[in-house]
Amino acid sequence: MLSLDLLRQHPEQVRKGLQKRQVSVALEEILRLAEQRDGLARRCEGLYSTLERLRKQSHAAPANRRAKLDKQSATISEEIRSLELQIADLETRLRLLLWPLPNLPHPDVPTGFLRSANRELRRWGVPMSFYFSPRSFRELASTLGVIDGRAGSRLSGSQFAVVGGAGARLWRALLTFALDVFTREWGYKEVQLPLLLKYGALLAAGQFPTLEPQSYSCQADELYLNPGGEPSLISLYSDSVLVAEALPLRVVTWTPVFHRHGGPASLPPSTARLPWHQLSEVQVMLLVRPQESYALLQTLLLQVETLLQRLELAYRVVMLCSGYLPFAAAMTLTVDAWLPAQRRFLPLASVSNYESFQARRANVRYRTPDGQLEYPHSLGACALSIEQTLAAILEVYQQADGSVVIPKVLRPLVGLSLLTP
């Protein structure tokens, strides 16, 4: 959620930032309602002070004066109740105006609404070249029997898939590999979270209301299947006050993610994605001091890149333009692997800085050494999209006979060095 102080002190900055997303803001109405609410709140505080004074006087007063003081107290109590109802109404009206507003893009984010406006920052590795005509991962998956779309359709309908056999072992190895690196080497705390979430958890993360039409819901229980790991992770700390010494707080999880339109919600549409309704992701969240957030975003990006480097997958890093930026993000960078058969990039990971946007929505704060309460910045990453990475491995490591070499770093986990038809 955008800060009211920011709207008050820098209205033009807010307008220009939202214009980069082609979003208009009823700024005057927001500020008018906020001023009304603050005025009523100040009046309410004054009445509470008066009420406390009258109650103390009543306790000490003789009986003949106590009735008059109690009557005055009752009148003031009624006025306070009326003011609190008005304040609650203004709060609701403010939320209806503020919550649909996305985060402001960081000044370095390129402005644009076409894929061509995304800014490529760098590349790593040399794309694999073949002396034969390479097959697509779909053809390889079918030949090797590792991904079965027909079985997925029989079970759940179109755009679902079953990963089986040695493919399932490779899938599990990717998951274990990523989690082990984040937990054992980099000290992240691993958590396993519910897949069904309350509306408020998704609202706090900035997934809703934008992604609500694309989400699966259990209407009888008012719960939603997780569209990404970060709603669970940020909401773990909702309505909490952290100590400054606990920051940066680092958490990692893996989760299936569900998306009605196919593809993971956490990976922005900077390039094509697998059009499946259910995918698996290793998700990371950090809560950090505001002054450290962009330095730690670069650290997080390097950690994500390290995974792909150990898998020996050539990739590029892309900064998304304002039109492709996720709702809650101030900056998002994707890490896209090259698919040699299809001659296109496929996003395997993304990292985002949400600044204080999610923390405000989830009411997560930390106490500074001088006792002040501030909102931390949150960083989020899809550190590895498992099925997308599996697809990239199939294309990059394929052999002329249709077999696929398993990356060296995964062989101890898979127990194989080669997938064969």
C-alpha cells in the first residue's frame, strides 16, 4: 500500500509514478478523506482525555456532584462512539481508494508497455550449439516419458501434466538442490506452509485483487489455492513488530502454485511460459532495513544466478519495464534461460523489491534502536520454477539419440547421469 505521507508530501511524484503504469489516482479525494479522518481522530483523542478527567473527578466527588459528572461522561462516551463510527467509515473509503493502487516503479525501471521496453542487463554462458537439429522439450518429454500431458488431462483437464519416472526424480532433485543451497549455504530458514490461503493474506501480498480472477477458490470455506509462495511468507509476519537485530530476515519455501490462465503468477510475462495451471516453485522472501534493500536485491539476484550457473544453463538478466511490473513490485528482474530448439528465452526465476508496499498492507513493522516503529522493505524471489527449469534442461542437455544428460550438480541426487528413451 502506498504511504499517505508520500501522497501528501510528494503528490506529483505519485502521479508520475502511477502514470508509468497507466494508472490514475483520485489524489484529492484520498487527501480530503485522510484529513477528515485525522481531524476526527484528534477530536476523539481530546474527548478521551476529557472523559478520563471526568471519571477521576467522579470517583473523588461527593454523591451530590457524582450524578452530574457521570451524566457528562455518558454524553462524551456517546459522542466518542459516534466519532469512531465516522472514522471507521472514512477508513473503509480510504482503503477502497488506496488498496487498488499499485506500487510506484523505481526511477531506474524503464517506462513502456511492450516487451521490447524490457531492458536486458547481461548474459551468462554460451548457448548450446548442436550438430543435429535439436528437438523441443515437449517432444523430448514425450519420447522419454517424463512429462505426460494426456495423463494430466485425464486427471484434471487441459493444461495439467504428470511428471513421472526418471523425470520425477529429476524434478525432486531440482527442488532439493535449490532448497539445500539456500538453507545450508546461505542460512535461509525453510518453512512449509498451507496451500489454501485467506483472502486477506493474498491482499496483503499484493496478489489480490489483481490476480483474483485467475485464482482457484474454495468458495464454501472462503479460501484460495496459493498463486505463489510469497503471499504465505509475508503473511507469516502480519500484524507483528520485529526487532531491528532480526533483520535481514530470510525465509525460503517450496510450493505448488495454481493459476487459472496457465503459468506461474510470480513469473511476469516477459517471455513465454509453460501454459500449465499447476507448477512448482522455490520461493524466497527477505524482510530488510529500507536503506539496505536494493543492495540486498542484488545479492539475492546473484544467489538466484548461482543456481543456474551450477546447472550450467546459459541465461540473460532482464529488468522489466513499468508495464510488465507486478502489482506490488517497485523493481523486478527476471533470469531467463535460452531454449536452443525453440530459439527463445524461458524465465526460470525472478527477483523483486516491494519496498514497504507489502509490509504496509500486512502491517509488518520493526522497532529501530531508538524505539521508533518503521516498515521494513520486503524482497521476493521465485528462485527456481521447477517445471520451467526441467524444460530448459531437456532442451539444453539433449543428445542426438534422444537421450538427455543430467547436469553434473544433480547427478548425486538423481542417481543417474543420463535420461534415455
